[in-house]
Amino acid sequence: MDNIISAAGVIFENKNGEILVLKRNKDVPEGSTWGLTGGGVDDGLSPKDAVIKKVFAEINYLIDKDKLMFKKEFHWIRSGMEIYFSVFMQKVSEGEVMPKLDLAGNVSYKWETPVELYKRKDLMEGLYPILEDLYHTKK
């Protein structure tokens, strides 16, 4: 397959079990849907370094590399693209992550439990299998 995409995202989880999701700008791919903070892995970067860079660009939060835990790499084939998506997690305390959004990419954010998120019909397509696998959510 010629079109291979490598991306990475981070699950910020607070003490209430809620995770941070961002609502994508309507003008970007999968616009007006909710997803994790992260994005494409630039050439020469590891997924971990890429997600640290993307998180800073998207929400102006600098991740402590030592607190970021790798969870799993997901693999999908969609619309002629082969996608490898590395998921990381960081447990955070109340008020530790206060997103300052770059509105060109994301227009809103919220903290919500994985179970409540999974019930929504407006998540990025790849977030459903991540929630199923890591949080055992089912429709």
C-alpha cells in the first residue's frame, strides 16, 4: 500500500477517570468530530517525540517525557490508507492540563469518561476502537 500514515495521540486521564478530547475544526479532515490530542509523526521523529511536539502545538502543554506511557499501536486500513496510530497515556491532576487551543485545528475541548464518550456519534472514527480496547467500552 502506497499511502502509509504514522500518527500518535495521547490520552490525558484525570483522577475522575475522564479523558481530554478536542473538537476538530470543521475545515480539517474528520472535521467537527472529537478526538485525542496528537497528529502525524513527522519524518525523523519517534512517535513519542512527535506526540510531545503535537500536544504542545495543539494545546500549549509541555509533556514530561518520563510521565508519558506507551499503551498500544493501532493499525487500520481506511479509504486506501494504511494507518499506524501509537497511543500514549499520561495521568494528570486537577487543573494540570488547561488547553489553550490553536483554533485552526481544534475549536473546543472537554473532559469526559470513556463510557460517555463511546456513546457519542461524533467521535473520530479511530477513537471508537481505542476506547473499546483500552477501556472495554461497548455499544
